[in-house]
Amino acid sequence: MIQPPDHPRVALGRVGVLLVNLGTPQDANPAAVRRYLAEFLSDPRVVEIPRAIWKPILHGVILRTRPSKSAHAYRQVWGEDGSPLAAITARQARALRERIGDGVVVDWAMRYGKPALADRFAALQAQGCDRILVAPLYPQYSAATNASVMDALCDALKGMRWQPAIRTLPPYYDDPAYIAALAQDLATQIEALAFRAEVLLLSFHGMPARTLQLGDPYHCHCRKTARLLGEALAPRFPGLRIDTTFQSRFGRAKWLEPATDVTIAAEARQGVRRMAVAAPGFSADCLETLEELAIRAKETFVEAGGTDFATLTCLNDGEPGMAMLEHLVRRELSGWA
């Protein structure tokens, strides 16, 4: 059949990969932070409180007080290329594009803020991607992260008449490639320290404790990652004690324990003088690692009597992390590319 001369041009036949991370304000000022927090904290996956109760608290209290404090924290880590999380995720996408080659279109997006997931997903389709792998960069599954990405993806699909085929990257908390990348990267950093660490703290982002009782596997995933990583590091660092904690508590509800800040202070008071902290649940350095751990946690440790403290970087776009990400993506693209 001959195509009619007035038929619109349709791009087809390409494969796309969309890396997705949490999100970031567009600037380190209170107005930009307020817009970001309003979107982030309005997600019922993030705050599981009835809307009628939560909305007055959010708009009447939190968005009036927290943006200035958070903006100050963001200014401590803001770089020439803007938000560290956005800059690193962009570099990860570029590096993955180079590793995989021209046969696959690679892009990136944020769940909250910009570039928006729906916009970049539509851009991939516009480039002819009728098969798209959506890759949330969260190793450990949580409804507040992975499921929220799926919510946004489904909302984007609702507005499409012609939907592409979809695959999603599963959580990879115990994947041998992930554990090996973490072990290799962290071992290199530990050996490069100017001091010999007595304790390595593996700090994961916290969640309200009730999420565990509600069936969220996040706590179990974090614990398994920590166990496997500890086993991988033990032969190389036989005298290093490795513990697991949870950071970023917010509000009055009980959160997963032990808490990172409480543990750091307690370790120093009990005589630990040299400590390293890693955040294996984060795929890229961000406010929680660069400000909460590298600045505030260090202050806590020193004030409690510690002397040497180091926050190890995330996998970011380094060789171990990119080799791992390429491995995972190629596996999930099997049969497509």
C-alpha cells in the first residue's frame, strides 16, 4: 500500500532508556525550594496521611517554615552546574549513552521538579522510541520511591493515544553486579583515607517505621544490601566494624532505627575516634550525602569527641557504578536491543 502524500511523518523503531531519580529544586533559594517541597510532599506515596489532615499542615506550617532552612542547606552543596543530584544524573545518562552506543536513546528525568518524567518520556517517544525502559535509580524498593515513579509513568501514559511498550528496571539491592560495584568503589575510597577507620557506617535514607508493618520491603532490602556488602568488604578490611543506620528523620512519628545522627554521636562518646560513612542506597550524591552526612554528621561526630571523619562518595558516574548500570540496563533490554 502506497502511503498517502499528506500522511504525517511517524518516527518508529527505536529503543529508549529513561533514568529517573528523586528530584531537586531548580535553584537554592526559598522560592524554588518551596515549589519543590510542595510537589514532593503532596505525593501521597511520600506522606501517607489523610489529605484532609495533611494539607493544612503542609501549606499552613511546613511550606511557611522549611523552605528557608532547606535553601540554606542546598546552598552549602550547590555547584557551578547547579544541583549535584541533577548534574550527576545528567552525567550518568551521558556516560551510559556512550557505553551502550547509538542503537539506544538514553535520557534522564526527575520524579519531582525538572526535567519532569512525563516531559522526557514524551521526548523519547517523539524521537521514535516505541520501546522504553524506565530505570528508577533506587537500589532498594520503596513505595515512596519506585512506586511513585510508576504512578507518574502511568499518569503520563494516560495522556497518550499511542503508547510505547514499557519495561521497568527492578530494584537491584542484592544484585551481584551492584554489590561488587559498591565493594570495589568503597574499598578504593577507604584505602585512600588519611586515617584508618575503626567503623564504617552504612547510612540509608530513613522511612517511617509503620511502612515496614504495612508491607514495604525497603527495610529488608537495606539490611540485605548491608549484609552482602559487609561480607564482600570483610576479607579486605578484617578489623573494620560495619554497622547499618537510617538517616533523614522528619516529624514526630517513629522512623526506622537505629538513627544515623544518634549512632554517630553515641559511637564518638563511647570512644570511636575514626569513622567513615557511606550511603549505598543513593545512586548519586545529593543534599542527604553532601550536607546531612558530610557536613552536619561530621560536626556531630567531632562535637561528641571524634577526631577523623569521612563521608565516602556514592557510585555516581565513576567506572564501577557505570559498569554496573550498563550491565543492568543491557540485561533489561534483552530482546529489544
